[in-house]
Amino acid sequence: MKIVRLSEERGEKVVRALEGRGRALWDARLEDKVRAIIADVAKRGDRALSSYVRKFDLKGIPPAELKLAPEPPTEEEVGAEFSEAVELALTNLQAFHEPQRPKGYTVDLQGDELAIRVRPLNSVGVYVPGGGAVYLSSLLMAAVPARVAGVERIAVACPPRAYLSSPHLRYLLKRLELREVYLMGGAHAVAALALGTESVTPVDKIVGPGGRWVTAAKRALFGLVDVDLIAGPSEVVVVADGHADPAVVAADLLAQAEHDPDAVAVAVVTSQALAEKVVARLRARLRTVPREAPVRAALKQWGTVLVAESLEQACETVNRIAPEHVELLVEEPQRWADRITAAGAVYLGTFTPVTLGDYVVGSNHVLPTARAARFASPLGVWDFVHRTAVVRVAPHRYVKLARAAGTLAEVEGLPFHAEALAAGERGRM
């Protein structure tokens, strides 16, 4: 973990490197391999899917048994503390997402009616990763807003090892009443959900986090199906002033770095003394962490404490980095929150760490990464509906509108458009 002053040339280089971190999401060789998997699933269906499941997931699972699984565990098997935590998370997520229900509208233009009709998607696929950890919370974050939106069919894909080894995941699936579960992971799972096979019914949208293979597959299949985000490793920028506790800053950086060797954990502080205390805390804590732990790799690659001249400069730097999460450990967090214009989520004060947002506070933790926070938003109910325009032109308005449309069509060189406008004088009106 290094300390760099923003006023120095080195500070500008660090910020520019953070601005360009999204380039790491593009791997031409990986993209080619993923496209080959997708093409194979498209061509051979279950035969291809079965071969990938045997190769990457578990041997001996034929396609017909991808949906078979042991009986879900009871509450006694997972423990009351876990089930109570699930209920708290569900209650808060439901309360936060209910107001997001989008509404349509109708506009009357001198007798013409133009409307937007909002309806839920027919089907959604939720990917639950199961590599280094089984992210139960991501299932919550996807399923709750989809249910609030009114999506009737939710299919879940997760690697067999994750499903079979985690009674907590099986309990959560039962609690959420998710009965369509496919034991498959990786790019082939995304391909099967998007394209369909003899055993897998395709969906309209795929959501949920995953590694590089899953991300590349979502990118390649976008357009055939919708996807939530082309997400990269998790990120946090902790902004802290002289009122911040260095132990809290260090703890929140470590929590973020724990996600992934490529995770971004950065602090922007207004005091050199605070920077030195934070780094000292981190170094002391890392002495007890195994050398192969992801947190070490993450802090070695991106871990930086940037020293700003002021909170104004700190907020400007955050907006350039446009991170997934921002924590404001400052004296007046609400005031400075208004200065943050590019972030997936902003957490205010010592008692609002990102970790609460990851699990139970109620906001959604599926957030834009890799600077996508400049234009993208958290996952929400609005991601599980589609909008249709419904238009009715009043007969007495037709001649005026047709004349204007015909003029524009002729300028564009589309004579049949103009002819269509005059066809049969539109019913001899």
C-alpha cells in the first residue's frame, strides 16, 4: 500500500491509471474462446453443454439431470441466525425496491394519443457464482427487484459444486421460491440461458456477477438477450478527513480487497498523518494474512492512499475514478455527498460501511464498475421491465402530419415511405 500526494506528478499518474482500469476487462484471446463456447452451445445444444459441465463443473451429470438436486435444507440445518439475517435482508430490500415500480404515461397532442406502457419481463436468468465464494447475497439482490417488477419466471444457474456444498444457498433458493435451478457455471451456463438447449429454456435477460468468462459471455450475447452490467472487479474509494478513525479506513479497504485479486481499494484523505496511520494499520493486519490471499494481490496492484489538499479535490478525484462504492468518512458526509456525481453507491459516515450495503441495509449491491458509474446505475426494478410505445393518430390530424412526414422521407431519399403515407389516401379520408 503506497502513499501518493495528488499535488505531485506521481499522483496524476495514479489517477490516470485508475481511470484506465476498465481496459483490463478486454481480453481478445479470452473473448475468442468464449465465442467458440457460445457457438458450440448454439450448434450442439445439450451435447455441448454436457461436455462443458463435465469438463468445468462436475463429472457424470447428464443434461437431463442438470435441474435435479438434493432436498433443500430446513431452517434447523442452516441455523436460526442465518435465517433471521435472510429475513432482515429481504424486508429491507423489499422496502427499498417497492417505490421503484415504474409507471407508464399518456400524452394527448391535439387529439393524438401517445403512451408508454410498462410491463415486466417474461423471464430472467440469475447467475450465482461459486468460485472462491458462493455469493448468496447476489441472489437476493437480483431476485427481489425482479419479483417486485412482476417477473414470473426466474431461472437460476450456479456451478454444481456451489449448489451441492452450500446448504445456505439451497435454503435461500427455497425461501425465495426459486424452483428452476440449473447446475452449470461459466460461459457455457450463460450461453445456455441465452440460447436455450433441449434441457434449458432460454430467458430474456441475464443478471448476476461472475468472473471473466461469465462477463465475456454476457458481453458477446448482449443484443440476443439483455444483461445487467458488463462488470469488473469490485471497487471502493474511501474519502476521509481528520475526523476519521484510521482503523475504520483500513478495515473498509481490507474488506473490499478481500473480494478479488483485481479489486480496487483506494483511500483519498486530507492529511498526510492520517495516510501514514492507515498504511501502518494495513501493514500490521496483512502480517497475519496468508501470502496467497486475494487481499494481498489486490492491495499490491491498486492499493493506494492519495493525499488531497482539500475535500473539494478529493471529491473531484472520486468523480474522475467513478468507482462502484464511495465511503464518506468525513465530518459532514451529507454535504459532500452532493459533490459525488459518478459513483454506483455512496455510503455516509462511520456507521454506514459498504459491507452493510453488501448484505442487509436494503440498497442493491449490483453496481456499475470500471468507471461505468459515469453513465450506469444500480440494479433495480426498472431493469426488469420493458417499455412499449402505443400511438394513435386522430383522423383529423392525419393530413398535416403526413405532409410533414412525407417531406422528411423525400429528403432522406425514401420514396416508398412517402407513397405509404398516401396509400389509398389512407382509407379515403
